[in-house]
Amino acid sequence: MLLPTGLYITGGALAVALSFAAMALLPAGRFVSMEEARNKDGPAWLHVAGLLALAALLACGWLGSRDPLHNPLPPTVWMLWWVGFTFVNALFGDLWRFVNPWGWLRTGARPMPAVGYWPAVVLFLAFAWFELVYPAPQDPAILASVICGYVALTFAAVFLYGQAWLRRGETFSVFFRMVGRLAPPGRGLLSGEALPASGVAFVLLALATVSFDGLSRTFWWLGLIGENPLEHPGRSAVMVANTLGLLATFAAFSVAYTAGVRTGAAIAGAREAGYGYYVLSIVPIAFGYHFAHYFPTFLVDAQHAVKALSDPLGRGWNLLGARDLHVRASFLTHHASVHVIWYVQVAVIVAAHVAAVWVAHVLALRRHGAVPKALASQVPMTVLMVGYTVLGLWLLSTPVAG
């Protein structure tokens, strides 16, 4: 909002489009030999520590304050873990495999049914619905109960199917492994591993959910559905519309991606479209908008999390020395600091799309060999990426409710 909207959106779109033109200079065989690094799980004691930390947070959710800002469970889960931990995974790789609360289990003799990643897709959709549509995802007791149910489900599934469930069924293991592919030097995105249809759906769902989170807050969306969540009866009034909107966004992204890949294959004369091959180029975009969308909120709510963790049960404790911390949010209203935050958001979104164009082109070079053929196959996908750049920057700039 510090620049004319058309100016910065046009600039972002041109940056992505011109990066595609620069791909013509990339040598055809340079990145063919890159392989994905294989990482082992962490020691059992780290997983047990993760389980104990989760148990302590659940106890706080049930026994501590019902105020979401004074109970450590909501800000820890939604900000420190879902937002902050995702940032860390993108920098250092999949760290969830070291600390998840169920990695120490080694049971499960039954073979997992050949369902691909569909269990993870369904569970991620349920998680997104709870976060974005359900009226009270911040309520400590409700959040604790939902987490407890998910933990019980995961333990039961691991007991039956062992580590196979963590590879393809446990939705957060799949999500953080996906984000971990971004970690330098980014070899995970260039592994050339073709995902099944369920894996494609998971990546597109991760992008669609955070996009709908931004869209659902805009006055454009509220005007479209004719409801205002800030008036009585509150968020419950938009549950049906937002549920349909979430599903529609996922469907629209899936159709657009399918059409783009299929058109590119037809232009290049390829026998197979390669839906599972090129979807890894979407991962930088999904993370880029995740970062930009949550970044301002994270800067404030992370302070609430540290303050609440200092006195988790409201007993006057000061475990982290931050019980009396004055949470500062004034930087969201000062021109200079907002200027910096805004530039960071725009830079991350544009850089993510440029990275996506680069990854898609490297994968296309492997698939087609010749540079002209690879470039031709990527024209439709580049158009889609430019379009999403425009959408993402518009979502950041348009006024929102709440």
C-alpha cells in the first residue's frame, strides 16, 4: 500500500516473466546430476522430548487461562510451530523428522494400503478447515482436544502401519518434508522424483489453503458471500460459504495446474504430461506466500507466545523471564517499519515465483533435453506463475476485515 497498486503488481509480474526469458541462457546439462539428500530420523530421546513438550502444552490448554493470548497453547501452535517452525524448516531442511512426538515408535507389521498420500491430503484439508473455517480455533481447550484426537489417530495408525504412515499418511510429516526440500542448496526440488496424483494434490492443497486464508479476509470475498464475520453471529455465519470457498479454491488451483502442464506437454510434443514431475516447482510458491501472509502476525503473536510460556498456568511464574513483557505491535502502524515489512513480503513472493520458474525449467531440461523445447513446454506454467504473482501481491495489498 506504499506504492501505486498497479505499479508494484506490474513490477512483480515482470520480474517473474523476465526470469523465464533468462532461462534460455541456462546450459542444458548443468543440473542433471543433482540428487535429493537422504536424511535419517533423529534419536529416540528427541522424539520423546517432543512428546513431553506436547503433553505439557496440552495440559496448559485444558488447565490454563481460557484467554488465547495468555494461554501458551494457541500462540505456540499457530505461531511458533505452524508459522515459525515452517520458516526454520525451509532454511535447514526437514527438522520435524527429529522432534515429532511419534518418531520413536517402531511398531506396525501390517503393510499400508496402496493409497498414496491421500490420507495426508484429507487430514491437511481437515486441519485447514479447523484453522480457517471453524469459529474458535484459538480456544485453548478446544484446540487441546483436537490435537489430542489427532495424536491418538496418529499413534493408532503408526501402531498398525509403522513408519510407512509417517512417510505418506501423517500430514505434518509430509508437509514439513515438502518444505524441507527448499533448504539450501535446494537439491530436494531438483530430485526429479515424480509424485503420484495424491502427492500433486497435497502440494496444490498447501498452496490453496494459505491463498484462501488471505482471500477469505478481503472485503471482496465478504461482499461476494454477503456476510460479515464481525457482526452477529460472528464467524459461524460464514462457515458454509468459507467451506465451499476453501474447496473451490483447491479445485480451481488443481484445474489451472493440470491445464498448464497438459498444454505445455502438447506444445513440446511430449507423450506424458508429467503432472507429478513439475509439481515440485510449486513448492517455493506455496512457502513464499505462507511466509508473506503470516509474517506481520508472527512478529506480534510470537511475543504473546513467549510471554504466555513464562507463566503457562497463570500461577505467577516467570519461567522465561518474560511474564511482564510488554507486547509491542506499534511497528505495524509506523511508516518506516511497515515499509520494511512490506518490502520483505513483496521480495519473498517475487523471489519464490522466480525460484519456481527456475526449478520448472531445470526439470523441463531434464525431461526434454533441448533448451528450445524445454522453454516451449514451460510457457503455460510461466503464465500461471505470473498470474499467481499478481494474485498474491493483490491479496497482500487489498484491505481486509479483522
